[in-house]
Amino acid sequence: MDRYFNSGAEDSSQSFRSLALYGIGGVGKSSVALRYAETRIHRKELDAMLWVAAEKEVTLRQSFTDFAMRLKLPGAQPKDHDQNRTLVLDWLQNTECRWLLIFDNVESAELLMTYWPTSDRGDVVLTTRNRAFGLSPADRGLEITEWDTETGSQFLTYLLSADISNQLTEEEANSAHELSLKLSGHALALSLMAGLIHRRSWSIEEFVEMYKRHPQKVHGIFENSSINALWEMSFRSLNKRSSTLLGVLAFLSPDNIPQALFEPKDPDVLSGSLEFCKDPFDFSDEMETLMTLALVKRNKEQRAFSVHRLVQTSFKYFLSFEDRQKSFNNAALLVSAAFPRKDSEFAQMYHAWKQCSLYLPHVLSLRDGFREEKYLIETNGYNDLLDLLEVNAMAIPTIPPQPKSIQADIEGDLASHRGQALARVGRAEEGVKELKLSYEIFASSQPRNLREEAWCAESLADGIASMNNYPEAVIFQEKAREHWLEWAKDNSADTTEWPAILKWGMGNNLIWAGENQRSRDILTQGLEQLEGAKPYNWAMVAYTNYALGTVNRADGDFESAERHFTDAYNKWISGDNLLSDPFCGACVYRMGCAALDQGKVETAM
């Protein structure tokens, strides 16, 4: 690697170089990349090293957001992933710093290219199982192979240096050599073997004898039956508790699994096989077992765990169907408990985006959540959302029969989120069909959930409005208000007030229905309501200001329109939010339009 990256050091026209490390899973590609980065940092050859979890889009986006925030780039926002990607790529292109960018576990070249630097300087390393990436996008490829038998045996004895004497006996050396030969010099398998030997306090010779007695024709994910047998031995050495933990980890995103996932606010979540997690010492003991066996790693600073993808795949293969289902259920239960709930009063999740982004990779790994869809709508993650909804629809028939009210909530929520996503990707007719289904499900459910009916009617009105049918949209906005006020009779101290969010929706549709004065009155009431609310909903304040700007511009009051569009923009960006969001661009565009309406050409430009 050094030879490749240093070979063009004197040629300024080729100072940007990229290298793909490719090879089968578990041979140590990521470890090689990390060691190379550490070596260059130690030699003071780098000013910045950026490590990207590149397996999925959601982890790529979060990695670049983390870089933007840690580099303190002007304009960086914790939730604006698209803007942060642009900022980081600009920084890589323009900085005088010496940087190394590592994309770990790359699977899609198409996805990677969105994050690929266009700089004329800097170094890029990517790790992958796909040798073709050594031709493109990388300039060169380097295969990381299994070790030869001698190197593998040296690695094994190094890992066991605390358990064996400084001078290896001839028997120990021969045993290490034999084990390395059986495992074909596979780095991860050798690490796993060392963990077993250490935990059992065996000598290498004792382990060899035990290993020989273990069935060699064990089925698994590897062609090498000796490696499959090793996985089997490791997993069978786990007790019920540590096996439960590894089962949960097997279904989560492998990187950055928060320990907080096992520390829910409601301790009753930790029931059944997870009961022991209530005791921090019991939990730590079982995790220590997994770490000793080299199955799991822990980052103390971040309080997070990671698990190799091969460990996840092999353990799921090892589990019986029943245990695999239990593990999946436990993981889904913990992620569901950790993922922020949609606020029933506001029907939005803007206040919880940071926590959403932490757990979203695990939601997408499970693909069976029912409470996280709202966050994907608000952040424009429609492709992930539609995929998730499809999996949810497949999952519903597999769950045990539910009470009618719960079944209605599940099916109604799915139809609502599917309809909103379809409407926002330009498939309005399909979206409205789903939104009508959602409304009908909640309207016919017993006992009635009037508050949910109100939100469904509001979403349906927005969908109908996207088809330019504003009179019908207003009808459903009226229904939303009626449902809310009916609910308020028995559930609210103020039986005449209805949410500012519903007022914004109605006011917005009234503009296009030609009822400007009524729209302005309702929007003004809603804005006053929002300004005095706690917590402060900056997103809805921005939306309502934008709607007021629209109605004022329609009435020819261009000065007031410009002021409201400007307020909308300022509120949006003050909310630590998405500069790359279409709404932010719409605000700036309308500010320019209103300025041009007043003859302020330079301001408009």
C-alpha cells in the first residue's frame, strides 16, 4: 500500500490516488486498512483520517454528517445529510490538509459514487468483497488473501501470548501449525479459535484433541468444513443468556449498536429471555463472554458494540428456526422501545430526529418497524420507506391474530404512510387511494380513535390537494377539524381549540380554493398558537409563514409576502435543519419572486 500511494508523490498531476482492498469475508480487509491508517498517522503523514461505514446508504449519510460536524464546517447541520455530504466533498477538494478517506465494506459502486471525492489530491482506500472495484471506481486493486500456514500459526500464538510461555514447545508449535492449516489461514476464524482456547483455559494441544473429536462435516456458510465446525464449537460454548444477546446483535446493523438499546426507559421491555439485562452486572458478564470469544467488540467512548457480518450470518445459520424467530422478536422489541414515538398531539417527529438517526440503521436492518415511518417521510427517505412498508405488508400475515383495534391501527398506519410516500414521489393517484383506505379503516374501527381519524383526514386532504382537487381537499380538512373537536369534548380542557397543524393544512388548501381571507384568518390564528406552544415547533412555524406569504402574494401584498417567506426561511434554518430540503429552496425562490414583484431586481437576483 505504501509503495502504491508513494509512487506518484513527486507527480503533482497524480496526487489523488485510490486503492481497493478486496477479498473474501473475514480475511482482515478492514483491519489492514485500519492498520495502514494508524501507521501513517504515527508517521505524521496525515492531518485527517475519515472512516466511512459504506455498506448502506443510511450509514454513508450518517458518516459524512459526522465528518461535517467534527470538522466544524460552516453550514453543517446534524440532520442535513445531503448538505453535509456536499460540504465534506468540497472540503476534501479545497483543503490543504493531507487526508485519507476509507470506505469500509463497500457493496454498491453506484451508491459509492455519490460520495466519491473529485479532488486532485488525497488518498482513498475502500474495502470490499468485489474484486471489480479494483478497476472502478478505484484506480488499483489489492487482494487480501488468507495467510499461509506459517503466518497463520504465528498469528494464533501471538493472540495466545498471555496464555502460553515465551518459549513454545515443539508440540505447541506443531499444534498451532496444524490448526492454521485446517483453517486455511483465515484471520477471523483464527481469532475466534484463540478466544475459545483462552476462555476454556486450554493448551493448544488440548484444543486440537477436542477439535479433532468435533464432527468435521458441519454445514455452514463456509466451504471449509473446519471453519464451520469452529463456529459450531464457539456458539455451543455460549450459555442461554450470552446466546440471547448474540441473537439480538445478529439482526441489527453490525456497526455502532448503542448499549442504550439494552437500557430502555421502561424496564418492563426487558422481560422473558431479556430479563437478565435489567442487572448491569449480569449484562456486562454476558457481553464479556462474547468479547472474550472475539464475537463482539465494544467501543468504551461511544458505549457501542460492533459485530462482524460473518458472525451475524453464521449465528443465524446456527440457530433453529424457533430460536431465530425469538432473536428477531427480541431485536425488534428493543429497537421499537428505543425508537422515538410519533407525538399524538403533533403527529410529527421533528423534535426527535437525532435519536431517529441513531436507531434508523437498526430499523432498516430489521425492516419490521411500525413506528419509524414518519421520520423517513420528514427527511425525504422515500425509497427506504417504500421498501420498509413493502416488508411490513409481508410481515403482517405472519404475526399472531390481534384484537381488532390493534389490527386496525397497524393496517391504518401502514396505509397512511404508504399513501404519503407515494404522493410525495409523484404517484398521487396511488397515494390518495392508500390514504382513503387508511381513513376508512380508522373511521370504521371500534372503539373509534377520533384523534387518529383527524390526522388521517388531514393527510388525505393533502393528498387530494396534490391532484389539484382543492374543493374536495377542503371538505376533508373540515372533517379533520370536526373529528378533533369531537375528540376534545371528552379529552381536552379546551373543547373549542384545534391544532395549529390542522389550521395550516386547511389554510393552505383554502388559498388554492380561492378563499384567501378565510385562509389568512385561520393561518394567523395557527401562527399565534404555534408561537406560544412548548416545545417550539419551528418546522410548523416555517410552514405557516410560507403559507401566509403565499396568500399575501396572491392578494398583491408583496411586501408582507416577502417578509413571511423570509421568516419561513429563517425559522427553518434556525431549527438546525435541512438546507438541502426542497422546502428551504422554495422559501428562497419565493423570497426572490416577492422581491421581483416589488421591482427589487438586484435583491431578487
